[in-house]
Amino acid sequence: MSRYAFTFLILTLLGSIALWAAPADAFTLPLVVATGLFGVFFVLALFAGRKIRFDPVLRPSAD
């Protein structure tokens, strides 16, 4: 897992904890939006962090 993915995972968890601990009439809409965005960024960072190896050189067979 990349450092960005780990950072967004921590931010998502902290946002979820803040939503759970916040009173019902508090500023919950910004917390919901921030937690959702951090979750989306976490998934995107996971996809971006994967190493895709592609060898564009076509090598002839050794037969």
C-alpha cells in the first residue's frame, strides 16, 4: 500500500470516528462529504499505487 493510500485510509477512519462521535445537530454534512471524498481518494490511490508492468519490446522466440 502506498503512502498516499495509507494517508487517505487514516483520514477516512478519522472522519468516520468524528461522525460517530459528533452530536446529531452538529456539522455532519461537511464530515460526511469529507469522509466520502477521503474514501474515494483512498480507492484511487490503491489503484494508482499498483505497479503495472508492460514490456513493449517484442522479442523473437528462441526456437
